[in-house]
Amino acid sequence: MIAAIFFYLFAILSVISAVMVISARNPVHAVLFLILTFFNAAGLFVLLSAEFLALLLIIVYVGAVAVLFLFVVMMLDVDFAELKAGFIKNAPVGALIGGVVLIELVALFIAHGFEIGASGAVQTAVPSTGSGLDNTTALGLVLYTKYVYFFQAAGLILLVAMIGAIVLTLRHKEGVKRQSIPAQVARNPKTAIEVIQVPSGGAILPTAEGKG
Amino acid sequence: MSTLMTYAPAFPELLLAVAALLFLMLGAFNDDNDKTGAFVGWLAIAAMIAAGALIVLQPADTKSLFNGAFVVDQFARFMKLLILGGSAVAILLSFDYLTAKGLMKFEYPILILLSTIGMMMMVSASDLISLYMGLELQSLALYVLAAMHRENVRSSESGLKYFVLGGLSSGMLLYGASLVYGFTGSTEFSVIANIAQSGTAAGNIGLIVGLVFMLVGLAFKISAVPFHMWTPDVYQGAPTPVTAFFAAAPKMAAMGLMMRALGSAFPGLEAQWQQVIWFVSIASMLLGAFAAIGQNNIKRLMAYSSIGHVGFALVGLAAGTQEGAQGVLVYLAIYLAMTLGTFACILAMQRGQDMIEDIDQLAGLAQNNLPMAFVLAMLMFSLAGIPPLAGFWAKVYVFWPAVKAGLYPLAIIGVVASVIGAYYYLRIVKIMFFDEPKEKFAPISTNLAVVMGASLFFIFAFAIPQLGGPIVSAAEAAAKSLRL
């Protein structure tokens, strides 16, 4: 009973905050609502007794991804008012299509119910193993054995993301002063210090090398 | 050792993955210049040829690895050879262009290599998770490649557009996959297939809605109508060798994935998915035929042409028979050769440092450079489907099973669409041969000439049974293993 109450609480809150993500006027509010959505999803995971996933969701999505979004939103100078104008122009068509799909889906599910296929779906996130394993252990047991292929494939995907980020953003600009450690180490008093005789009453103009 | 050998079916992918990592190190620890890039490019081609050799040497049986997540059968081998061929030739085509534009970074061939691994995983997928993993590995590398030319606004636009729409389509696919998982209780294709074949499957609405959403996601990837909107912009904006790559290997992989998913995860639901394929096929053929007429940019034209060709290939899939699947495979093989040849010609359209993309600039090419005009004309004839060139046989191989399966409207619309489409292909031939000559193009580089020659040889030689026969029989063996 309590589980059901919490399920509906988390589910309704996550749907409402998801709607707010796309309808909030202020982009920073939108990201904050996104964080709220993640929190509610994490709550749903806890109800499914998948506490490991719940915490992972909070650490990875709330901690890293959402904060990253927040930075991007704050740093990018995106004219959201203009985006909104385009959105409102196309909103009737979008709403129409979305409405039709929604009605179709609802009608289908009302007509046929949520029948589960012949084999029956897994009812909990972590099927009880009977040996009292907590689900972190259970995940650890399959992640590097049964699912090693997916694990490695995910690794390759992250590698592509890393290469992509470097290719698209790293640039070696000409004329930028960079730290050169060999040059610094090779410096000795002879090259670093220049003794100049200053004539009395005269001035020293900076040399072309710009040392000072 | 014996443990290692159990993974023998996955050796081609492992080889490419290890090669990609090694080349990455090689590039990172060498000077970041054109030379390193070109060197890594040739190494990547060598790695792909080696992987292809490993595939050819594999015994012709069906093996399943990683608890059924990765399956290697004749179908996967056939598709993987096409993918490797497409990727290797795409790298070959890119050397001159990228060097001229200062884009020959070592990351370019490595991204193509990683994307190729993703494609090979796609056609070997027999689990919803491996399907998605392969697809993402492929797509993510493609987004980066499209935006590679950072100084060019169009390239950035195409990368961003591809990324956003690709992300949307992945979302659709995942939503569909989650429904399929929820209503069957498994991500494995074999288990899903058991449930799809049971009597109650047609009433299992969740499964069918999931199937439709997955088809939407996949239709995005093969750029079939009505999910084709991104194609012309991305094709036009991306650097031309990248466009050549987009039009070749990823198309093969996405088609292969679609056939694999429909054939091994959803048998017994043919009646449901055939309707979708039927509609998508007709819409793609017609849009490909009509929308290309007004195009003046040859890359945009090729984008619409590829949409049309996807429609034709889907005709064979709509038939839902083994013969139809064979037709699709033959079609893909021929389309691959034609599209790579055509892009070799497009890359040869160059004056000084400027790449020419306007179709009008081809005027009078026959008087300036007859061999190139001849190759391009033959490729256009072949794309239009004029006998005895390969493009004609490709269409025969997909339309015939459709007629046999009683899909007369589909076959008739297909023939009509290919006649309409012939107009814009023939227009290019007319411009090249009968218009006043414009300024000459720069001399053609060896790489491009080799690809043009090979493509020309292929489209003529396919009609000869000794040369076309092995491809057709390999496609037949591949279709047999697909259980369609």
C-alpha cells in the first residue's frame, strides 16, 4: 500500500517535472526541473529494490550531467525567446500529431490491456536469486561475464565520444604563447639575464625580443 | 588458447578494435600533420582488408557468442564484407580531398574504423542491447565526421542536424525496444521471436507498438520517407568524402540491421511489419523520384537518389520471402558499387582548389574529359536502371520476388518511379554530352581513377554470369541463414 502511494507520488512528480522541463520559461529552471525528474526516477528505482541503480542515477545524472547542462545553459548565449517563438509557431502541428499518437496509444492499451507476453516479463528489476545477494553484487556478477560484450561496446562508444570532443574542439592556434617545459629547463643565467649599461640620463627601450 | 579460439567468430571486430586503439596511439604520439593522417588512413584500409580476409576464411556456419548477443552467420558475413568494402573505399576516396582542405587528421580514419566496428556489430546483433550499442557506436562517429570541417558553417550545421535528429531517432528506437522488452520479458531476439510466433502475438499490442517504434527509429537510419528530412542537408553539408561514406557503408549496416531485426526477432508478425515497410517503400521511391528533379547540387541530388534507392531495396523486404531478402542483398551490393563510383566522379569535379558541386558545371565534360564523362554517364544509366548495366539487374532482383508475392501495386509503382527518376539521371548525361563546354576540371588523382574504373568494371561485368553469379549465390546463402 505504502509502496503504491510512493509509486504514484514519484511517477506523477516525474511526469509533471518532465513537462516543466520543456515548458519552463527560464532555461536554468528547466535544468533544475530535469534534476527533479532524475530524482523521481531514482525514487522509482528504489521502489523496485534497485538501490544501486538509483544511486548511480543520482551520482551520474544529477551530479555530473545535469550540472554540466547547467553550465552549458549559463555559458551559451542562446536566444531562448527566439527559440520559443519558433516553437509557438509550430506548436499547433506538433500538438496535433502528439495528440493523435497519444490517443492511439491510449486507445490501444485500453482495448487490449497491458497483457504480458507468453513468457511473462520480469516483475522486479532484480530477480531474487534466493542466495541473498544484494543487487550491486548481482550486477557485478553479470556485468563482466554475461554482459562483457555490451560493457566493451560501451567502452568503445565512450572512446568515440572522447575522440569526437577532441577533434571538434581542439585547435592549435598560431601566435598563442604556450608553456614549453624544455625551453624553460634549458634556460640558464646566460640566456635569461642581460646586463645593460644604462647611460646616465638615458633610457632603455625594450629590445625586439621583448625580454623584461 | 582454446578459450581464445571460442571467440574466433568475433575476430574481425576484435582486430579492428585493437587496430583502432593502436592507430590512435600512433597518431597521438606522432606529429599532428597530413602525413600522419594519410599514413593512419592507409593502415586503416589495411586493417579493413585483413578483417575482410578473416571473414572470408571463416567456415560457413552459424555461430553465436556472448550468450546469444552476437551472431555470425552467412548473412552477417555478406553484410560485413559490403560494409568493410564501403568503408575502405570511402577512406581511399578521401585522401586527396582532405589533404587539400587541411582536414587530413589521423582521427578521421580512426573514426571511420570505429564506426565500421559499430556497423559490423549492428549486422551481427541478436539482442536489443547489442543492436542499440552497435547503432550508437556507428552513429556517434558519423556525427563527428559530418561536423569535421569546423570552419565550414554548412559542415557544422550538418553535424548538428544529424546529431539532433539521430538522437531523436535513437530515442524512438529505445522507446520501442523498451516496449518490446516489457511485453516479452527478454532482450534476446530468440526469446522475442518465440513470443512473436505464438498465437497470441497479434493481440500483444505492446509488442506491436514497440515493433512500430523500432521501425521508425530504423527508418531514420536508412533515411526512408517519411523520416528522410535530414538526408539532403547532411549530405550537402558534410565534406564530400564523408558524404560518400554516409551513402555507402552506414546504409548497408542499417538495412542489414533492419532485416536482421525483422527476420530473427519478429517472425510471425510479418502481417504487421510488412504494412509499414510497404508504405515506407512506396513513399521513398516516389519522393526519391520527384524531389531530385529540381536539385542543382549534385550532393543533394545523390541524397534524394539514395532515398529512392532505399525505397527500391525495401520492395524486396516487403515481399517478406527468402527470395526477397536475397534481392535486397544483391541490390545493396550493386548500389554500393554504383554510389562509390559516382562519388569518385563527384570528388573529381574540382577546379584548382575549389570543389564544384553544381550540376551545370558538368556541361560539356565529354569534350574536356571523355573518360570521366563516360564513367559518370554509365553510372547514371546504371542508377537509372537501364539494361544491361548492374543497376537494372538490381531492380529485377527486388521487383521479381515482389511480383511473385503478389505485391503488384508495389512493383508497378516501383517501375513508374524508376522511369520518373531516370529523368534526372539522364539530364546529367545530357548536360555532360550536349551542352557547351565549361572550364576544365583539375586532373583526376590515381585513387579516384582506380575507384571509378573498378565501379565501371563492376556495373558492366555484373551481367556476366561468371562474375555476377558468385555475388548472387552468396546473397542467396546469406538470405537462407536469415530465416525471413
